[in-house]
Amino acid sequence: MSSASASIQTRALECVAEKFVVDFAKISGVTREPWRSQQSKAFYRRLTGEFIGHSQLQKSSMDEMFVEAPEVTLAMLGQLCQRVAKKHRAMVKVYESVSAMAAVSSRVAQGSVETRQQLVQVQQQLAQRVGKLEIQLNGTDLMHLGIVHCEQVFARWQAGNYFSFSPAGRCYVALQELYWGAFGDAIRFGTAAQVNGLIEQARALAISHLAHDVNASARTRHYYYEWLIFPSTPGMMESKEALAWLGDDCDSEHQPVSFSTTQTHQGVSLGMPRICSAMRLGSAMVDEIFI
């Protein structure tokens, strides 16, 4: 696989656009922790150049722009919410970040009246957007949409769309696609029985695809390194950076499998089994992300 092909497939992930807008909102405000790694930061900045424009990045660092020109950042965020992020989960997370910014702005003397007014305006626009999305979701067959989305994502995995990642990385990417999309909506708005059915469908498919990628049965155990090794491709470093960014919020204690899968530049989490099967690995990752 060429570097260009790997790049195209990475950018084509639906979760990339959704998570990018959420991270942009966090970095603009008060809720974003420092990046876990330079890999995560590097990939995010590359996305910023693509979604916003390289010329804008040359004028000012995005990490500092909110302090220097908050009105510009808020305008950018509004544009991103209109043309990039499409799903309910992302909009809710962006709304939470903007609400946190508005709360802080109302308590401190710094910042212009215009900026505070703009924050309130963006907050109201986001609330309306979230409300409309919820009305749409309530008027659809979420269970059907979740099942179809799950089948589509794992069909892409089977077709080789995630090949540039490690076997465990492909599983994490597939589950992130589900988390940020229609499957995730169904998980959050469905009944307990529907949620359980969807999660078990994702679990079964994750285990099956993991086993297939290492040419083994679901119960065959392998040393963890075999699950985490990336195929040697021209775009391998970008795939590693993309995976690190997607899993930047993973907690090594509570999400040891996801952390070890995505943060391969760091030491493997103590909670990551050193010898594990597709069944154990896939099931644990599903639980970490959805339960």
C-alpha cells in the first residue's frame, strides 16, 4: 500500500472528522488536557491544516489563537460544526466545551463583552443543532440503523480499508467508527435490550475479524506483540500517529487494551494481557469503549 493510499484511507474514516471538531473545541477552551504524545499532536495539527487551511496556521498557532483572537476561533468552530461534524455525539461534546467556555467567561473580567456575547450565541446555536438531531434520531429506527452501520464498518475492515493499522488497531478503528456514528447513537438512545444486542453484534464481529487477520481461531492465544505490530507500509508512521490521536483519551488503568493498542510509543499497560486470543482482546476492547 502506498503512502498516499494509506493517507486517503486514514482521512476517509468517518470518526476522524467528528473527533477533530470535538478536539478543536476542547483546545479552544478550558477542558482540554495536554496531548498525551507528540504523535497525537502532530496528527491533529495536520488535520487542522486540512480542515481549516495551512495559510491560517501560518498566521497564528491554533493553541494560542483563542487567547489572542477568540472571535476568530469561535467563528472557525461554528464553520466546522456546519460543514465537518455531522453526528449527535460530536455536537453534544462541542456544546459541553462551549458551555464550559461561556461559564468561565462570565466569571472573569478578562475578555471583551463581544467575545462573551459570541460564546452565548454559539452555545445557543449548538443547543438548537443538538435538539434538531435528537428529534431526527427519535423519529428513526435506531436499532436498524445501528445494525446496518455495524455491518458496513466491519465490511470495510474485511475489504482491507484498515490494513495500514495493526490487527488490534484495526479493531480499535472499527469500534471508533461505530462509537462516533449511527451505532453510537443507537447505543445511547436505545432500550437496554437493543443496546445489549448491538454490543454483542459488535463483539462477535470484532472477535471474528481479529482471528481472521492473524489466521487463527478465536481462542488461539498469541503474544501481545503480534496483535500490536503494524504492517510495513510507506504510510506506517502516519497510521501510528493517527491511531495515537484517536486513542489519546484512553486511560491506561481503565482502558488497558485500548491504551496499549493506540499508544504504542509508550510502555504497554500493566492491564494488557501479555498472551491473549482474539476473543479476549476483542471482547475487552468492546467493553472498554461501549460499557
